[in-house]
Amino acid sequence: MILAADVGGTNIRSAVITSHGEIVQELRSRISLGDRDVSENELIEKLSALFDEIIRKHGSISAIGIGFPGFFSGSSGILVSSPNLPQLHNVNLAGKLSAAVNIPVSIQNDALCAAIGEHRFGAGKGHSNLLHITLGTGIGGGLILNNTPYTGEGGMAMEFGHLRVVNSDSPRSCGCGGSGCVEAYASATAVSERYFELSGIQTDARDIYERACKGDSQAIRIIESAGHCLGMAIAEATKLLDIHTITISGGVTGAWPLLHPAIISSLDANLIPPLKGRVSVLRSTLDDSAGLLGAAALVS
Amino acid sequence: MILAADVGGTNIRSAVITSHGEIVQELRSRISLGDRDVSENELIEKLSALFDEIIRKHGSISAIGIGFPGFFSGSSGILVSSPNLPQLHNVNLAGKLSAAVNIPVSIQNDALCAAIGEHRFGAGKGHSNLLHITLGTGIGGGLILNNTPYTGEGGMAMEFGHLRVVNSDSPRSCGCGGSGCVEAYASATAVSERYFELSGIQTDARDIYERACKGDSQAIRIIESAGHCLGMAIAEATKLLDIHTITISGGVTGAWPLLHPAIISSLDANLIPPLKGRVSVLRSTLDDSAGLLGAAALVS
């Protein structure tokens, strides 16, 4: 049995998983890591206390795989940096956690874990090259090339959410400090904000999709615009990578019947002729389990 | 000795090259391949006649490496398609040429050959990951990942020239059928066209740089704008690939003292914070020999 964890700023999802990708038990723990005051030692302590408890309950856990919101150096388990935890630099997270819990630990970027999960167990299965996009609070990306996770030189590859899709006079601001990024148009947060701006109604992306299904023209407009921006960004990635399989996970994919045609239409309009019609954009079949299954795959 | 060739629409540059990358002899032949009427057999005949002549003169040639303007399936030597020779589809160019000249032939996309040459012998030497950009009539790109040329699933990777950098109300049209592509702003052709639009003077990119050096404000504006657009496109590629070494070749790099600061300033403005300052943009040290040396490297 493997213990997999998907670490977020305020939540940690953990699961006990077989080496075949069957989730035996899943739990969600509230834990505050988003606090800029949390030190390296406190982070290690909080995580290892949580893992220790689960290991004690399940005697048969042989290793831990973790998806973490940060940039890692290759597959070393060394956290180079984390945009949400700027106080952490060049920390051997895998090594320190392994020393604390006394079993092997492997750790990788959370979006890359989702890509690994989707490639091994989900809609990307059987494709040796895969670009996986996660639509959540932000937008992440993970790349599999020739059946191998691609990290880039500094562990920062596939910052897909920060591809710039709008550079007109008034592009929307993005959390990265830039503007016009696809994340500012198509993340769950952006969809919610844009709907509020248009309608004055504060609600989440999932509800906005339901409103769109019922014919709410403002909701339809926001979701189609998100698809349009995603299609543009996928076109840019495809022109560079010539990858033919794209998978997308996350809450916004609830709107797939509206989102997918908008993505495909914009993708087709933005590709060079020899690439047109070659790229499949698939909805994740694992959705929010992709990250956990990918984290498990790091150690199985 | 190796015979290397860089095939263009109207010109073929060939060279006899040692396995250490020393060019022993170089020649340029006028040959019309850009004609849409040229058949597959005529293409093979024209090329093999030229190669045969060179092989007869130099008894010691053991293999031929060719850079060709088209998309190749992996390293198979099979031309999938060529935007400039649309009548050619799935042609085993390497196999047919090899049968005709009776020595081994290897063939690959021309921009990828330039990347291979720059990586093996030029400014990219010693870097295991490299993005090479060619600024000519169009803009091409070639990618080396982990010391291996990257072709993509259909041989169409690194269509860098068609990254979209302008999507305002009136983006410039591009030869690909789209608009706002970096090629429409920063290729030698675009620099020349844009200078003509601004000044009414018809001249080439090299002369425009010389004018810029003498203080011609219109020439300075066009070259700085080309650098700005290149920086934007490099930022997009870097956000996806997290590659830290970029090399650029081609006539427009004559304007390096003006072009490089414009590229760096725009790159820095468009990168996400953790990538800022990590990316080096280097001028090719091989310039128009990169493609020939890379073609030679295919067979040595």
C-alpha cells in the first residue's frame, strides 16, 4: 500500500492507494501551510505528524508519494521554491520527510502529479506524450514526453496558466504580477470573478455552469470566453511541442458541453494549417483524483 | 568526410565537412524546388545529381546529412509534409536519396539542423537544453532536450515563428494564414516590410540595421519592436519549457547591440517572477553555418 498526498494551502488530501491505482481510503485534513510564517521545520513536523498517524492506522504502507505546490529540482525531491511559501528555498523535502516518517518519500509538483496520474490511469492512458491542464483556483500544467514526466531545467516547466492570451489595451491582471494570462480568464477563480463583474452575483464556477445550462446568457458568455482563452493557450503550446493529446481536469470542466466546443473552435482558429485537426482535447476521467494517483505513481 | 546540405527554395548550400565540424569546402547551387510543379521524382533527381557531382570530386565522402524545409517523422528521414512543397507527402526522402547516391543519407528539418549545429559546435555548446531560433525570410525554431533533438509527434515541433505575440485590433498578417505571429514582426522580411511602411524606403534587414546605427529613428523603432516581439515569444516558450539557454541566428542578429537589449527587456517584463533573470539569450557564433554543421552532425 502507498500513502499519497495532494498538498494545498489550507487542505491536504491523502489516500491509501494500491500499486494498481485503487483508492482504498481517502481523507481530507485542514492544515494551514499558506501562512507565510510557517517555517521549514514546522512544515516538516505538520506533514510528518499527519503521515505518521495514517501509517500507524494502516500497517502495510511502504512509501509516500506527494504532490506539492512548488518547483522541484528534477526528481530529487528538493523544493527549489514555492510561489505560495516564499520562505522555503532549496529544501530537501523528500529527504527530511522520509527521515521523519522512516519510509521512502517521493515528492513532485502538484500539476505534474496530476499529469502523471492522468497519463497512467486516466484519459491520457496509452498516449506517450501528454499535456495535462488543471483548472482550479489557478491553472497548472504538467507535461509527459515519451512516457516521462518533464520538469524543465529548474522544475518550473509548464507554467501553462501564465501563457499570455490577451494583450489588448486592458488585459486582466494575474496573480503572477503580469496581465492577460489564461489563468486570469479561465481559472475557477477568474470565471467566478468575471461572472460577478457581469451580473453582480457572487457564486462559484460550478454554479455558473449550472446557470449556463439553464440559459443564463451571462454565464454562457463567461464560460465560452474561458474556452476561447484556453484554446488560444493550447494552440501556443501545441505549436511549440507538437503534442496531440491534451487532457483537462478541475471544477470548470463540469461545463464541458459548453467549454469543449469553445476550446476546439479557438484552437482550430489559432493553429498553423499542418496542425489543424490533429489535436484532441479530452476531459479528465479522474478529475480531482488525478493528483493523488500521480503522487502514488511516484513511488510505485 | 561528410557532405552536408542546407536546402532552400531556390538555393542549396552544400559543404564538405570533417567529423569535427571543419568546413573544408563550401558551394552554393541555384536550383528551383519552390516550384509547385516539381514532382517527387524530379526532386530526388535534382538533389542526387548535385550530390553525385560533389561525391565524384571528393572521393572520401562517406555519408550525406541534409537540412530540408519540411516536417519529418522522428529521425526516419520520411518527409511528412512541407509547407512550401505541398505536393510532397510521406516521402521517404532519405531512403530514396540514399538509393540514388549509394551512400547513407540522413535528413531533418532545417531549423532543427541549425539547433543541432549550434548545440554541437556553437553558442549552445555545453548546454544540455537549448532553444535555437533562426531569423530569416521566416522564423524557425529547433529544440534540444537533454542533448537530444526534439521533433514532436508529427515532426512539427518548435513552430516558434507562429507564436502569437499581438492580438490587438489590427495584428499583422502572417504567411501561415494567421495574424499577430512573431514572424510577422521580427523576420528579415517583416523588418524590411515594416521599415518600408514607415519610411517609404525599400531595403533589406541588414541595411536597416546599418541605418539604425547611424541614428535613423524609424530603423531603430522597427528593430526594437522586433526585439520586443521576440522577447514576448521567448517568454512564452520559456514558461512552458523552463529552458535557460536561447540562441538566435540569422541576418537580423547583425543588429544585436540594439536587438538584444530589446529582447531582454521584453523577456523580463513577460516572465513569471521565479524565471526572471534565469534565461540567457545568446547570439549564434556560427550564424549561417549552423544549419550545415547540424546537417553534418546527423551522420557523424
